[in-house]
Amino acid sequence: MRGRLLLAALAASLVAAGGVLAAPPEDRIVPADQHSSEKARSLAAKYLNALRELNAGIYHCVPWVEIGRESIGFFRPKHLPGDDRYLSLRIYVEQDPSPQFAALRFEERAAAMFSRYVGGMLRRMAAHAAVLADPALDGFTVIVGWLKQVAQGGAVPVHETIAVFLPRPVAADYLAGRAKIADIAARGQVFGYDGATPLGQLRLQAWEDSFLSTYRMANYQPDPGVTCR
């Protein structure tokens, strides 16, 4: 992901010099025909442009966040019955090591990441009103991963992860201002992972964090044609 940040900075310098900014990789989005049900395929085809805008917005405006291959799509939460389809986004956060952050309990680190990223990513995912209003969409999934800070000594680095599942009415209440971020943490479902090891469902104390709207990465400017919110 360090390379991702360097490429973002290089792209910005090319724009400043009159060059053309590279488009975000298309393989971040699951192709419609690769979804496993007709419901999901229909949603993916219908909202392809919205998914492309989501991908591009994060690529240009949140360059310290990486979206993995096929990490945007209409997935079925495995813990739910039937063919419920959630618009899903998986991101990995590149951040500098912090002894203070590492000293927190996992639930405290998870709450900090939830507070910092889930609300902002949810707003990007529902930027098109039609997506949020579509009765075929059952909810939203935001998966946030970050590198676990471990003691030196040759340990293999792993990611800690939270997977947040928000039914559509819960997301709608938050996006309309009828609920706070703490409310969606309580009303949704949040699962934690230490690498590939499930840690079970979490109850997090979330708070409003303005980081996404105020942080500016040094020496980076998005494409002049891109409006970052």
C-alpha cells in the first residue's frame, strides 16, 4: 500500500503538470455476471455507474485507503438467511505505527476505526439516492482492515478487521440525520477478526470523527476535475 500512496502522489504531480490522471482500477468492482443470484446481478448492472463513482471517489479523495480486487459489489451476508443483498465495500487503511493505538484493547481500536471510516464510507456508498431507495437492496456492508501492530521479532504481519452490516432502514436513518453514528453501531451488526481468526460480534461505543472531512495528505492534490467531499 505504500506503493499505492506513491502512485497517488505521482498522479497528482502529473495533473499539476498538465497530464491526465489515471483512472482507478476497474477490477475493484465485481462484474455483474459474476454475482451468484439474479437479484445481485440485476443490482450490479443497474448501479454500475454508481459503483464506478464510489471506486473513483475513494481512489482520488482518500488515497491512503486501498480497495482490494473485487471488494465492491452486492454480496449476501453469510450470517443472514435467504438472498439478502448488501452493497458491500472492503477497504484497507494505511496508517503510521502508533504505540498509543497499539496499546488499546481490540474493541477500542475497532471503535476508533468504526468512528473514523464507517459513516464516511456509508455516505459515499449511498451518494446516489436511487441506491438507498431501491427496495431490492437490503442493506450496506462496510469492511475496514488495518495492519496489526505487533512486537518486533519476525512475526508475520496480519490485519485486524471489522465487518459492519447495516440494514437499509438503519443506514437511511443515519444518512437522513435521524440517527447518530453511535446509534448505527448499536443497531447494526459488527464482527471482529484478528487476521483470519473470528473474534465474534462486537458492541462498540462509536463517536463522530471528522478525520475524513478534515485530513489532507501532504503533497497530494486530487485531479482538478474531481470534487472531494
